[in-house]
Amino acid sequence: MKKVFIIHGWGGSPEANWFPWLKSELEKVSIETEVLTMPNTDNPQMSEWIDFMKQSIGLPNEEIFLVGHSLGCIAILRYLESLDKEERIGGIVLAAGFSRSINIPELENFFESPLDYGKVKKSVRQIVAINSDNDNYVSLEEGRIMEEKLGAKLIVLPNAFHLNEGNGFFELPTGLEELLKMIHNK
């Protein structure tokens, strides 16, 4: 059975942004969806987040799909990097994501070692990155890096800032569309 886990970002919650909308839309088409409440969200620690994801997701398999926003994206990439070589999931959608430091001191513990892009690629069947051309936290270059190093399909949304509710994003139709394509292998 296909299952989607949504991972919020720094200071986030399951009720924020477009997460409730996405969960509702997926459940309308009978896809089990859970928005995780990440631990210690105001002072996130990579090891805590990865352990929590492993515990919440359970055994990785190609019926599992992950959606992240902002810090939730690097958390997903670090989670994939931590999987055993035979473990693989179906796909990921990364909204306003980044794979390198964006120079926010509270998040630096996620970047104490460089990301192993090769290991991440082998741990997931499909990757979509959705970035804005005017995000005030995450430059479009971060999306281009994921396109180049992970083979992600990059979708650029014009004037979408950080793809969050503060910028009017209570829905993310592009994310839903790409996720459904992954889930239905199109």
C-alpha cells in the first residue's frame, strides 16, 4: 500500500503551510498520508530528526513517498543517505529544498559532513525539486544543484518566495501533481 509522509521545516508544524491541504487531497484518492510532527522543531538536531523519521516511516520500501518543505528536504536527503544499500523508497518531492548549508547557524548541524549524493540517488526511484526564482532563504541555485547531482526533475515556480503560508501558499498543486505521477508510475 502506498504511503506518503510529509516532513515540515524549521519551526514548522503539521498544521502549517500546504501540508493539511496535501494530506486531504491524497486521502481523497485513498493514499494514506501522515504529516510528521518533527521533534525539537525550534532547535532542530539532525540525528534526532533522522531517528524520528526512521521510527515513524518503518521499513523503507518503494511504496513509500516523502514530501519535504525547506529543512524537511535536507532531513529527507539525510534520511536517504542513512539507509542500507539495499533499502529504497519510491520517490520524494522537495519544496524550497536545499542540500548544502544556507548559512543559518541553527541548521548547521545538518551540514557537518558533505551530503553523499550518490548514496541518496541509489536510495530513491524518483526525485522532484520545486523551487522559486525569488526565495529569500533558498536560492534557485540549490534546486539546480539537486537537478545536477541527484538527477531531480526541477520545477521553478516564478515569484513563489519560500512556498509557505506567509507567502500565500496554502496549496501546492504542482507538488500534488508530481507526487501522483510518481505514485502511479507515470
